[in-house]
Amino acid sequence: MTMRSFPDRVRHALMFETIGLAIITPATAWLYDKPILDMGVVGVGAATLATVWTFVFNLGFDHAMRWRYGHTRKALYHRLMHTALFEFGLLIMLLPPMAWYLGMTLWQTLLLDLSIVAFYLVYNFVFNVVYDRVFPLPGAPRPLAA
């Protein structure tokens, strides 16, 4: 089975983050009546922290799985726990500095974070469908029309 090349994965990641930030930064600045520069700083900072957290958390989770079970194969239960713990950890790390930087309460910041998560759930799906159509795998059949 054909997989995407490393340069293609880099293009995907850079496009995903750049387009996502270009959409969410002005939208959240407008919705929450905050300066666009402040929302840009928060967006870039959150994306950077999330990238580092992904690496650290996944490594730690796999070590814990190997210690507890002797392997790293994840059943549905483990995947659900992995997702919940990852998101909770990221939320705990992001909320206080975001609230402080933006001059918002923790509750207001939680609502902001949840709106960003909701956006990225939809954006992730749409972006990947479009990306696969614009940059199909070499030799792969074109995806079916939606």
C-alpha cells in the first residue's frame, strides 16, 4: 500500500496549521473582542505546545502501556483513555496561561478553548478531504465524489 512521502507530510502539516490559524485567529479575535495579534500569539503558542505535548504524551503513554501490559497494542478502551488524557493534559497546560495573557477568567477561556476544539474537529475533516483530492497518492484511485 502506498503511503505519503515525508515531504508530502511536511507540506500537509504546514498547510494544515497555516490555514487553520489564518481562519481561527481572526474569527476568535472577533468573537471574543480581542486584538488579532493577541489571538495569533495564543494560536501559535498553543499549536507549539500541542506539538511538544503530543510527542511527550505519546512516548509516556506507550511506556506505561508496555510496563502495564507488556506491549503497546491499543484496544478501543486504551484509545479512548489516550484521547481523554491527552486532551485533559493539554487543557490543564493551556488554560491558565491563555486566561492570564488574554485577561479572561478560566471559565471564559474554557469556552474559548471549546470553540476552538469544535472548529478544528470540522476543519480537520474538511481539510483532509480537500487535501486528498488536491494531492492524491501517486497511483491511488481518485476518491469517490461526496
